[in-house]
Amino acid sequence: MPIALSAPNGSVQGTLFQRNSNGGLDALGSHHVQLTSQDPDFVARTVLTASNGRFSLPDVPAGELSDEW
């Protein structure tokens, strides 16, 4: 999923869910979320989601970024 940050430093946060067989959503705990960029100076950042699927990546530099899980 593309992400654009325009401030000098910001944060990326959210909750990771998966649709279950009943059509509802289940939080995905203990999953890795990785933030990447095409910028060769950007160092990829990875975080593990909490049991409720929440994650936060603080102090992220501005730029065109992508997240993967």
C-alpha cells in the first residue's frame, strides 16, 4: 500500500486485520509490518503487531513509502 509523508518526520500507525470465514474481521497479532522506499538512503523499518493487531512506526522521514505484511 503506497504511503506519502510530506512533513520532515511523521509516524505510520494502524491496525492489521484479516477477513474471517464469517465475513467479519480478526485482528492479526504477532505479524510483521515492513515500511520500505525506493529511496536508496531509506533504511527499511519493521515492527511486530500487538495482540490486537495495532502497530506504530514513529519518526519516519518524509517520502514515498510502501508497507507490506
